[in-house]
Amino acid sequence: MVDDFERPASPWHQGEVELQRAAGVAAQMDPIGRRVLRPFLLDQHREFYSLLPFIVIGAVDPEGTPWATIRAGTPGFLHSPDPLTLDVNARREPADPAERGMEDGDAVGLVGVDLVTRRRNRLNGTIRRSSDEGFTVGVEQSFGNCPRYIQNRNLSWVRDPASPSPATTVVSDRLDDGARRIIAAADTFFVASYADREDAERQVDVSHRGGKPGFIRIGPDGGLTVPDFNGNLFFNTLGNFMVNPRAGLLFVDHETGGMLQVTGKVEVILNSPDIAAFEGAERLWRVMPEKIVWRPDALPLRWTFAEGGFSPSSLATGSWPEADRRLRATDAQGQG
């Protein structure tokens, strides 16, 4: 029998373990984590990344602010020369607030998503950079994700990915009407988060979130409330929030290529009547935006929704108007 002090360190950090315990799955997730969180890329993952036309990146700027962003390129712009390395051949984008967190030695998270097959894989690691034309990520963790909540979209190119957008970036400290429209209509977004682990290593994560349009509630104060649906129980994102309540959100305007990047403070909500009222929600999290960056025409890609493109898992979930109706009905019964 191996004593506790001889056991290898947990594959999960403190915040992830806390939420796994709250969900009653900590014991089962420890061996799962040791098996599926790999310090290298499987050959199938190496091939997968090379087929993608874009990659989602989570980065942290020098002020400790997380940002989610996208780099696009013709398939092959992502290349894994060996299982420990992923090359990203994409030029710097000075207008991108995430760029300041993508220097040599910076920790980053990446998620590759194929919106046609609903396949996705994630990794985090450390940047090695020697030029403005691209960088390399040394892999520290790599793992696959399930296809749930990913909507099917087809893509097309509108310009050479090496050509920068001529549009002017708009920076604000609050959501304007345009930003609110994009968020209210969103069925997909990405979220960056990070934790400084007990071993002093920074772990950055970026994750996909999906649901039916209306699954993000915009409060009167501009706060964004998001349901957390049934998933793989890793709690990478929410676990990071437990130890470092900051998030970077990315919403893409699929018709124009615009990117809305939002960063702010986070609250994880484990007990609320709203959880039971929102179909499929197991917990909630709320972001109070502090900085908003709107980059029109930032992406050289455009997406069109595929016929029958909603994920069956997304269709099984609710929306805030539906949840509000349930809450009002419950209140009425209580007063009857």
C-alpha cells in the first residue's frame, strides 16, 4: 500500500477538486484525471490540429487579465512536429488584447474545434517565441472533449488570413447596444480562465460553451449569467474561477467576422432557484464585465449555420425567458 505522502500529486488543482467534491465525484475523477490528462499530444490529436482553419487561444496579459481570442489560417498553419510541440504559424495582431499575453515564456490554453464534426481537443502549455510570424507551444496538458453543445456551421474565407483587418477597434468599460445584441443572440462562445497552481505553475484554460440563443442572461447592471450544463466533470474553467475569479469571454459575429472580447470578475453560483428553473443547468456563473473590446471584421472567416445544425444536447437545454416563466409560476403557486 502506498502512503499518501508517496502518492503522485493530484492531476487536479484545488479549485477543480473543490467542485468535484461538491458534485460528489472527487473519488472517481482522480483516476480518470491521471489517465486522460496527458503531457503530450496523441498522434490523432496532432493530425486533428493540422486540419483546422482556426484555433481558440486563452492568454493572460501582464496585468493578470485573461482574454480569449482566435487565430486563423489555411489548414496546416497548426503543425505538431513531435508529440510535445504545437506550432502556430500566425502573425501578431497588435489590436488583439490577448497579444500581450502571448510572449515567450507565457502560459496559454488552446482549444481546437471542428464545427462540422463537433470534434474538439484542448491543450495548455508554454509559449516559445522567436519571431512575430508565429510561436510554438510546449505541451503540458492535452486531452479530448466531448462533442456536446457544439452547433454545426460551415465556413468560408473572405480574405487572405495574413491580411489584417482595416477596421478600427473599439474599447469600452460597459456593454453597448451592439454588444448586447451579439450576446443575446449567441448560441456559442469561448471562455478563458487561469489558476496559479500550488507548484507556482500557471495553468491557462480556454473552453467552448454552447446552448440555445438566450442561454446567456444580461442583467440590468450588465452582468452576464451563464448556466453550467452537464459535462465531463473536469471543472477546468469553473475550478479556475474558484481560485481566481476572472474570465475572458469571446463572442464571434459569424456573419461579419467581428470579435467581441469581454473580461471581468466572476462569481460561481452553486445554490439558487434559477438553477432548478433553467432546464439542464447544474450550477451558474456570473461575469461582471470590466473591459470590452469590439474588433469589427477581425476574422477572415465567415460561418453559416448548417441545416439542422443545433446540437441535440443544446436543444435539450433551456433559456432565460423559459426559466423566468417557471420562476413566476412557482412564485404564483406559493402565493396561492
